[in-house]
Amino acid sequence: MAFGVFALAALFFYWIPLTDPATTPQWDTIDYHYSVQKYFSDVASEGRLPLWSDRAFSGYPFLADPQTGAWYPLNWPFFALGITPKSLMTEIALHALLALIGAWLLAGRWLHNGFAAGITAVCYAFSGYFAGHATHLGMFQSAAWLPLLLYGLHRSIEDGRLRTMALTGAGAACMFLAGHFQTALYLFAALALYGAVLALLLQRWRAAFVSLAVISGLTVLLSAVQLIPTAELVMNSTRAGVRYLDQTGAPLVNRALWTLVSPNHYGSISGAYTGPVDITEFFLYGGILLLPLAILGLICHRLRWAALALLIPALWYAYGPPGGLYNVVAQMPGFGAVRAPVHAWFVVAMALALAAGGGAAWLSGTLRWRYLGLAIALIAFIDLFYWNSLENRLPYARTSFETLYAQPQESFFGAVRRVLPPGTRFHSAGASPAFGPMNNSYDLGISATYGSNPLRLSRYEHFFAAAALNPKLVNELNAGGLLDSKTGEIMANPAALPRFYIPPALSRPDNTPILGQLVKLDPAAMSLVEGRVDRFRQDAAGKISVKQADAGRYKLEISVQSPTLLRAAIAWYPGWRAAVDGHPVQVEIVDHALMGIPIPAGRHQVNLVYHSTTFLCGAAISLATTLALFILRKRLAIHHIGR
């Protein structure tokens, strides 16, 4: 019955954005998640996997990006049905339900009072963190798993069953596959803290250690299909080696704590926002009853130690470098690469909600009114519904998707279509929300030189920065149309070079910074090759015929009179393989970010194919682990771990 009530609560809370055509999800949920989810759904419906896409960044390893959520099981029904803006809001409502159920189960392990546990569920699932981050779908999805995984860990430590640990590990893998690394990192830290305090309280140290080890191990193995390709992407991205210790963004500030009890403190409700730069990160409203109940729970209920184990480290860390703890934690693997410590607030929200449930349970027992918890839960729900949904501008826009995104995108596409020659790319100096979703090239079905993604390929990013200073590099990207960043005019670019081009001359990069060399480069006359150039005698008059041009697969016929390096205006990335007449040849790195194919003299058939070995490796590991769990499920059910 409780699950049905929670389903109705989640449906009611998001009823308006789910059903009103004059509303839409907004910001990152549309700018990024809508475009990539729709693209994946459309391609998968054709029976293909888009391991590589040409829709952005002159080519990108699409499925290596964890934020696509391609392997996240709770996304699969939506992929099968087709992605729309409303389906993304349904994903949000579904994860609100997941958070409600998980928080209720977790609180129930401590409170043994269904109504009081319901207060924990309402205060967490409908908190300001989720209101603000409905605009960040991956964060919302990942954070929704926290209470259910804490519950699974709690059960694992109490009963010591390997089956419980395995189920919790499978849930943790699902959370990881939702695709937001920073949230997953904070969630596992919360699991470790909770496991430590529970082991202390129950004196079950061995069970706690084994539980955390099994859950962590299964998370890695089951999510390897995403984890391994993502690791390769990160190593080749602008995030490689980055440490945010000296450039941290969005630490918690004291004034933001007022939004816990005053939802319009920064003007988030009225629209006259006066807070820190990102409005979504500093809305924390938990309801007028949250803090009084939480304080009562921390004083009077035995769950205080579990709540404090989550609350104190997460709150302290959220203050970033000024708080001090962030500086220490940033030395640990992974934590130095996260940007916004305030994103750990969902752990604080969980602790406060858990403590509030404890306070309500103590009140109910003291006042001996059976339905006091129900009354408080209803008040909390109405309060949070009004401020975090009905009146709040953060979870969804009060404008239709057509007006806010589709119409500007269609107008943009009409102008692009008029100027863009077939088989060429469109260039803009950057993604812009003025033309629909920022990743609109996925929606429009055009190849583009730009895109919106925090994991940009580092070599390509350097090239793109140089192109802002040397417009001739834009020609090299096969940009047959472009947006003039000064006038806003969309125009044809007759100087665009073919996607496959034979540069008349080759040279090796010198020891000066590559940006300086690219700024001076004329790609129509010269290419910089990171390899031997003396083996080539460029036949610039060679004949090139493109027979097939699909994302990740090209077939060409080429005829040259001398050994020649063919330049491909496709972003270089590990996994690209070339063959000439069926014989493999080494793909060279050209102009720092693109690819070159050695062609011997004569007439040849050339294949250029993207083949991700990391995906195959990760998929094999995930599949083998899944099969092993299925085969061993009965043995896991009877195996126990002692204290």
C-alpha cells in the first residue's frame, strides 16, 4: 500500500509538468540529455549502436560519454518508446518515486513507524536539491538511489547474506550507469560512512567490510560496459589530469543555508535571483518542519549517529577549500577531479530527512497520537509541493517546449539547410541556447564542429581554440556553412575543404607550443604530421571518391601517383582503424587533432572504421558478471558472513 501512496505522491508532485503542454523541462535536461537520449533512441531503434557520432565536435565517441545513460536500465523503457520532452519529466517523476521508496525503507530500519518513515521519504525525495537539479537529469537520477543503497547496505550488514550484498551491488551499478560521476563518488563516500557507523553500532565489522567490498566490486564489474570506455574518454579529454583544488567552483556559502527555511531567500521563486552564479546549486528548501524535527531527532532518537555520520562530513566538505575538509578529501583518487562541492548536498538532505523522521517518531511515541506522523507527513508534502513544484521556477519552465526550444531550432535549421552543402559540417564558435537545445545538431541530423559536453577531446579543443584565431582551420573541418559570431548571420563557406583531402605538403611539428603552430597553419597548403613525413611524396592531384560515409565507417576509392598521406577531417581518437585494399595501415595524427591515412601509389580501396576495443572489453565483463550472478543466485541466498 505504501508504494502505491508514494506513486500517487510522485505523480501529483509532478502532475503539472507531466501533463501541461505549456510547460517543459529546461536547461541541461533539454540542452544535453534530451538531445543525446533522443539520438540514441532513434539510432538504437534502427538496430545500430552509435559508438561514434559525427553530429558534434567533428566526430565523438558517443557511447563512451557516461551522461548519455545508454546502459542505465531505468532509461531503457523510454528509449524503446521514443524520447520526448515529457518522457524526460516522466524519468524525473520515476526517480522521485525511487527516492521515496528507498528513503521509506531506510528510515523503517530505524524507526519501525511507517508514518514517521514517510516523513523521511517526503523530506528527501521532494527536497530543494531535487527541485534545483531536475534541470540536471543525471544528477537527479543518481542521487535518487542514495537511500535505497543505504538500505541495501544496512540489510547486508545486519543479515550478512551475499545475496543482499549482490542485489545492493547491482543497484549501485545501475546508479553508476545513470552517468553522473561526481554524484556517484559522493554516494559511495556516504555508503562508506554509513557502513562504518553501522558496524560500530552493531559490532559487525567483518560483515560491513565484506558488504562494502562486494558492493563496490560488483559496481565496477557490472558497469564495466560504461566504465572502461569512459576511462579512455577521460584520459583523452580536457578533464585528464585536471585538479580543481585551486579552481573549485560552487562551494557552499553560509547565506545559502537560509534557503533551507526561506525558499525565496535568493529570489529563486520570484525570479529576481540575487544568489551565486548557478541558480540550480543553491536552492536547498526542505520544508518549514524539517529543521525542528531534525534537531529533535538528533537529540532524542537513536538514529542520531547514522544521521550525523552523513551530515557532518558532507556539510563540511560542501564548503569547499574555505572549509578545509575539501582540501584533504581532494587528495583521494577521483575527488580532485570534481568541480562543485555543493553538489554533495543530497547527502546532507538525506541526513536531515532521516533525522526529521526520527524526530517525528519520538514525538508520536511521546504524545501517544497514532496519526501524528501522518499529519506531519501531509503538512510536509503540501509545503514542499507548493514551494518546490507549484511555485518553483527551477524544476520546469512555464513555457512550452515548442516555444522555448522547437521554434528557434526550426528557424535555425531552415537557415542552415539553405546554405549547407550536402556532406559538409556546420560550424559555430560554440553551442548557443538561442537556437534550441545546445546540442541541436543531434536533433537536426547535421554534422557539426561544435557541441555541449564537459568531456571534450583535449586535442580537438586545442584545435578549436586555434580556429578562433585562424579561420583557415575552420575550412579544414569541412565546414560548408557557418555562423558569424559577430553578426549572427548564417552563411555558406565556399572555402571549406573536403572531408578527405590531400594536402600538397607535409611537415613535422616543431618544439614550439602547438597552438602557435596551428594559428599560423594554412591547411589547404600544409599539414603537420606526428610521424615520419619523408616516406610521402604528396600527389595533390590524386583522385578521391567517397563511396560510403556513415558515422564511424567510411569507404573510399583513391588514385595517387606517389605515396601520399590522405587527411581525414575527423577528430582523432583511439580505436580508428584504416585498411588499404584490406591491409591494415597505421592511422596518423594530423594537425594535432585530425587523422591521416598512408596511401601507396596506385588505385586503392580504403576503409576507415571506428572500432572501440574498450567497449567490447567492458561489455564482456558486464555480461559475464551478470551471467555469473544469475547462475550463482541460489548459492548466494544461503551464504552468510559473520561478524
